[in-house]
Amino acid sequence: MKKILITLPDEMLTEVDTEVLEEATNRSKFVRTAIRSYLKSSKEEKIREKLKKGYLSMAQVNLSIANMCISADSEQLEVYEEKLAESEK
């Protein structure tokens, strides 16, 4: 494990120390946990953004496919209704 040096504003360090006391841990572990949490959150956000971009880019294609299917269904419904009407005669 490597050691690093960070600089924090006094107020932030006071908050960190309060949390460290409440959690019965130490600053190093607190910072490691905070960084791990940030990295996980950042990774999840990037995945969400990629999914959103993918869904948006496919929206027009999906709409076109849906419209083709509606059109085909309507045509089949007309044929069915015509055959049904003929059988009732």
C-alpha cells in the first residue's frame, strides 16, 4: 500500500475527524472507504450514461420497427375482417 499526502480545509478535516470518532476507525480507512465509494458511484454513473446514449440512439430505429409492425397488423386485421364479413353472408 502506498502513502499519499492530501490537503483538506480545516472545516472538512473537522468533519472527517468527527466521523472517524463516531465510526471508531482512522483517517486512512475513512479516506479509503470514501474513495472506494466515489469510484463505484462514478463507474455506475458512466454506465448509466452509456446506456442512456444507446437507448436514445436506438429510439428512431425502434420507432420505425414499431410503425412497420403496426402497419402490418392493420393490414392483417383488414384481411381478417373482410374474410369474416364474407363468411357471414
